[in-house]
Amino acid sequence: MYGGKYLVGMRWVVSAEPGMLEPLRAKLGGTVRELRGIGPTANSS
């Protein structure tokens, strides 16, 4: 749940299509980060 790539700043997070993150980073700053989701996985019993 909530995994994927995000643009992360000191006090904000932007969720967008991966191809949009670099152009947004050029305007807003921040760091593109890949976050892993939490919760059950396909391998969970």
C-alpha cells in the first residue's frame, strides 16, 4: 500500500506519474524517492 515513486521535500510530498517527477523536481526541488508499500504481500499467508 502506498508504494511507488514520490518527490519528497522537507515538509511536502508530491505523488505523480514517474515521468512527471523529474520536471517537477526541477521546479520545486526535493528528491525523487522510491518507497515500498506496507501491509500484506502476495507471499503473505
